[in-house]
Amino acid sequence: YLGVDGYLESNNNRSIVEENPFVLPTLSMRPTSHKLIGYAGIKGSFSDAVAYNVKGSYSIIDDAYFFVNDRSNPLMNQFTVVYDDITLAKLHGELTIRPSDPWKVFLKGTYYNYVLVREDQPWNKPKFDMSLQARYNMGNKILVDAGIYAIGARYYENYNPVEEETLPLAIDVNLGLEYRYSTLLSFWARINNLAAQDYYLYHNYPAYKFRMMLGLTYAL
């Protein structure tokens, strides 16, 4: 398959906060123009249990935004954005394995190559990201999912003209469990960063070393 696309992305405060909750509350965003997106790919299956999808794309984007620490605050613990006109080449691959009905395994990865006009680096954007996820459904009663997520090194703007800093590779291992007591009521547990790895979401903002969440879902 192949195609050509393009669109105008309206960047509102809600979507920006979901991406980075540490931005300035007064931040005003410009729209991003995805002027041209050309893509081509191939998808298919090796067997009934194994499917794949490989896609490459090339985009011309005006007013792409990148998060940088706000220098007006001495603590530099909030973020603003800088804009640049860029070209972005991406290579994305997916592999889905279903050895039996209860089991599903997903492997995904994306490589990014940015070419910028004004900025030195694509601040806080990784070169690649990958994920490996497995799900098990026991009679639609007990659901277990586990995943490993990796984000490549990211440059952050430290305003030092002779030194560039990077946030190192981040790896997160997650585990989830859900028990469906009935069609209306279910209980769930989620563990993030199971291996208690030290990594940073953004500059000055480390991730929790270990986090567990418990909850229930009730549908009326």
C-alpha cells in the first residue's frame, strides 16, 4: 500500500498537557501544518498465527513543536515549546503473534529521523521507541498483560553552548491483571516500572521507580 496525505493539527492545551503534564499553564499553542505525508508499506501474514506490517513515511511539517525547559523560572521545572519547520522520516514495524486463542503477542518499533531548520536537535524526541506486549485471556474471566517498553535517548536543551545533554535510554516493564467478576463488575491491578529502573520522563522529572495501582470498574 502507499499514499499521500496532509492535514492541519490543532494543538490545544488538553492534548499538550496529556503529552507533557509539566508545561506552563499559560502556554499558548500554534497549529502544526503537516503539509505533505508520503507513505508506503507492506502488510500480510506468514501463517494464521503470525501477521506483520512494515511502513515507511516521509513528512514535511511546519511549526512542529518541541518541549524545552522554561528559562524564566530559576528552577527550570516547567516547560515551554519552541517551533521549527522540519522533515521527518519514519520507519515503523509491527509483528503480531497469536499461538492460540487465549494468547496474543505484539512487537512494535519505530525509528525517527528529524531534519530541522533552526533548532540544533529535536528536543525531547527519541530516535526510536519499541514495545513488546503479551496478553492472556482465560475464558474472558481473568486477563493478564505484560509489556516491556523502550524509548531511545533524547536530547534536552540545557542552554550550555559547548555541551549537549541527553536523557539516556529508558526501559519500563509493566504488569497488569484484571478479574471480571461479572459483566458489570471487574477488579484490576497494575504495576508500572516493575524492575524499579532509574529513568527520566523529561529533564528534572524522574519516573517513579515502582508504582502499583488497584481499582475496580462498575458499568451501569
